[in-house]
Amino acid sequence: MGQELELQPQDSRHYFMLPQAPQDAGYYTYGQMKGKPSNGAYQYATASMITAILWVEREWQTMDGRKFGVGDISLTGGLANKDHKTHRSGLEVDIRPMRKDGKHEPCRWWDAEYDHDATEKLIELFCINSPVILIYFNGPNLPVVRKWPKHDDHFHLQLVA
Ligand SMILES: [Zn+2]
């Protein structure tokens, strides 16, 4: 018999969970809930956000063998949470800066493993095809980004509603 189709989880807003990064995807997912992978619990996204991430993923794969790390987007139903004041719309995503070694681990912009050029390329890709209205990140010498407290190990990217 044919392979059974796995249904992508969907919440009360009809937002889908970001696909949890199949093996050959250009991104990986990470979660911050209690420091453990959240298995997508924090990754319910608008259609525009899913499209933005998947589009960047396709482009990124053609240029770079490393994967980029996608973190919190929003909880199911847009529930409030104590980790973020924002991240309730499905239009905001946290993404790790690129590491030179490509490890699926956190990285701050002052770490030796921080790859400025690759991070810049990643940010540019998001801006090329998506309605980005703001990016918070404290890494130096990057276009578009604005500095904001606590944004040293990820950039926070928001799309227009
Ligand atoms: Zn954020």
C-alpha cells in the first residue's frame, strides 16, 4: 500500500506548524521551552511566514551546505508566554546567526564561531523575497538590523501583517 500522508499540525487560527525540518532541508529547528527542543510547539506560523522560511531554505541550499536554525515563532492559538512579550502573531521568528562550523548550536555575535558574512547573506535572502518590517540583532555591520537588548544569539525577524 501507499505511504500514509502525515498531516501537518494546524491550530485554531488555521496556522500550520513549520515543518520540522526533514533531513535534507536547508534549516533545522530548535526550541527554547525549558531549554529543550519544543518539537514545533512554538512554531505555528502564518502562511506568509512559512512561505518566507521555505523560500529562503531553497535559495540557501543552493549556496551553502550548512543549515540555519529556526526557533520560536508562536504557540498554538497565539497563546501568551513568559519567554517573549511578542511572538503571538505567527509573523515573528527567531533565527540563529550562522556558525563557521555549521553546528546546530547557539552562537553569539562576539563568539569566534560567528560567521558574519553568512549571517548577512541569510538576512539578505529574507529581505529579498519577504515583507520584512523589522529585524533585531546586535551583530555589527549588518544592513537593516536594529540593535535591541538580548538579541546577541539570534535575530528576531518580523513580517508585515
Ligand atoms: Zn524574537
